[in-house]
Amino acid sequence: MKKLFYLALAAVLFMGLESCKQQPAKRLYMWLDCEANFERLSTPDSIDYYMARIKDLGFTDVVADVKSIMGEVLYKSDIAPYMGEWNGTVRSEEYDMLAEVEAACRRHGLGCFASLNVFCGGHNFVKRGIIYNEHPDWQTIGWWHNQLLPVSEMDFTYNGMVNPANPEVREYQLAILEEFARKYPTIDGIIFDRVRYNDIWADFSDLSLEDFAAYAGLEKAPKPEEILTWHQDAEGKWDFKPAEHFKLWLEYRAGVIKSFVAEAHERLKAINPNLQLGDYTGAWYPTYYYMGVNWASEKFNPAEIEEFDWASENYYKTGYAELLDVYMTGLYYTPITKAEVDSQLAELGMRTEDGMDAEARTYWYCVEGGAELAQEITCGVVPVVGSIYVEQYQGDEERFGRAITQAIESCSGGMMLFDLCHIVSHNWWDTLKVAIDRAE
């Protein structure tokens, strides 16, 4: 009897090992930016060439950006305007770039995802987009240096976003996502990008302030200065200070974003249950509340951690990691390892993204530490894909290669590379291949 028991146990253990072996390997995603690759992806032959090269590098998937920050799309839509021209390259509305990309991906054994910039409506540097044309009333109203300004007049930011709390905006964006899911039923997944606010100064429209008052149980809408105020130091540098309603305001904004992600999840899964839903955000969680986003798991409560003194008691309820099939986190840091942070950060500098505090000197401001923090905060409920921005390593090809390897090794879900255009411009194909091959 004991012999039979141990034989059975051995069989179970063997099956378990086989099951482990069959688990999918980490995924490697190549991002194809909408504007930067517009000319490059305007012919089927060029698309096929680059998909073949991407596959040869060891990538498993591509993410094709099909809705720009201007709110224009790269496919024929009954809802959103078509992006038929960029920097002198013209496309017919009948040209279906994504269909060509997907077909090439299938030929070369690559997964095919699409990225859509959600709450985006304009490119402020070129004054183009739906906030300049069809829907100027949807644009974000910023509270900037104690003044209210429409985002189209805020020339320091290129990203002219729309208000996520506006019901018309939300329904419009959801309709675009639904239309897309029906139009491309065989696509592997959708990656949400910019499902967020512009920054800490957004959105202070009357609509948002009144909506917040209802959420907070206030008798009337607060004034912007009752949420945060701006102050200028002796050197002329501006910074904000929290006011009376600040913490609850952060909770409210994060709840606005979570409710949108939840509704998008429900609608898209109803159309295609097999559609993978993903999201890209920056990895700098300790200051990402600037964006009105809580990409953590509901199991993670920042209010219990002293470092996150901005979090309200119920902020954790706004976490939406459980609604995702894949989460891409932007490890946009020049230092690679935690050991480098203190010794090299000041010398190397770093890329400063929206919501990133350039004064911080903590371990998460590196590829290794950022990946560690993202996985701690998401609590294992979704694969974490470490995202590397090529251009911040210009002039240091060796460091770029180490960043790629570190991201793959440190992240449960693999690595995403932003962007193909930079690999082409720097001709870093060989370095990228070596970096991928040496990852454990």
C-alpha cells in the first residue's frame, strides 16, 4: 500500500513539474508608437520587414498604437476622426494599418495588441486634435499657479487631455473601445494608455468640483484653493501645497478612473471574453497620485505606510489591478540597480515624466527597484511587464542593454520596449538581441 502511495505521489509531483514547464514564458512586447512610426508603417512591405526583425530579436508580441494623443485613430471609425496625415505622410482612410500589422504578426508568430490613448484630445505643440475642433468643451481645466486655465492654453505640456469625470467624454471613449473590439475580433488584446488626468493640477472644471462635492457630501462645490494652493519660492520655483480637501480629492479622482476601467472591462469582455485587457502607467507609485490613478491591487493599502501620507483611509478601494490581464509599468529610470541609486543618480540624471518627483532619492528610482515596488503593490494579481524607454539611454548603449536584461529578469510578466523607432534610429539591434538572450 505504501508503495502505491509513493508511486501516486510521484506521479502527482511529476504532473506538477510538467504543468510548471508548460506555463507561458515571460512575454516581450515591442511598442509601435502612432506618430513616430507613421511613415514606417504606411506600407505592407515595410510592416512585414519590421515584424520579421522584431521576431528575430526574440520578441513575442507587438503593441500597435492606433489612437493618438490627438484623439484621432488609424482605422476607419464611425465615431473618432481618422488620422490620415502626419509630418507629410498621407494615408487613405481605406488603409487599415492594424489589419496589416496583425496579418504580419500571424505570419511571423507574434502576438498582436493594440494601444489606445484614452483621455487624450489634443497635441498642444501642433494645436491639433478634438479639443481644437469637435469638442473644445471637453478639455481639461487646469488649476495652475492659482489660476484656472484650459489645457489648450497650457503650452508647457504637449498633451491636451479631456476630463475623465465628464459623462459625455466617458461614453464617447467607451463607444470607441467597443467599436474597436467589434472591428478587430481576432486581436489578442487592448492596452489602455493615458487612462488618467493630466497631472496634479487637473481637472478643476465646475463639472469636476460639483461632482466631487456630491462624492464628498459637501453642501457646495469647493473652491480650487480649498483643495490645493500654489506657492513660489525665492528662486521663482512653484510648488503646490495640500489644502483642506486634498486627500479626499485624490480618492475621488482615483475613483473616477477606476470606475471607467471597470466599465470598460465589463463592456469589452462582453464583446470578446478572450480579449486581454492591459494598462500602461508610470512605475513611480509614490507620486503617481498626481495623475489621479491607483494602479495597485485592492489588497494594497497605501494609507498604512508612512511614506504614502497623501493616501486617505479608503484610497485602497480605488485600486484596479484586479481588472487587468496584463500591467505595463514604466521603468523610466537611468540607474539600473538599487545599488546605483545613491551613488550615480545625481551624476546620471533621469527622465522626468508627468507626476515624477525629480527630488526623490529612493530605491524605486531604478529599473530593479521600480520593478520590485510595482510587483509588491499589485500583489501578484496581474503579470507586471517592465517597460524601458530607449531614448533616455542615448549615448550609453551598454547601459541600455543592461536595462533591458534587468527588466526581463525583474518582472513577472516580461518586458515592453518603447519604441521601435528608437532602435531604428540608434541602430541598436545587436545590443538589444544580446540583452534579451542573456536574460535568465
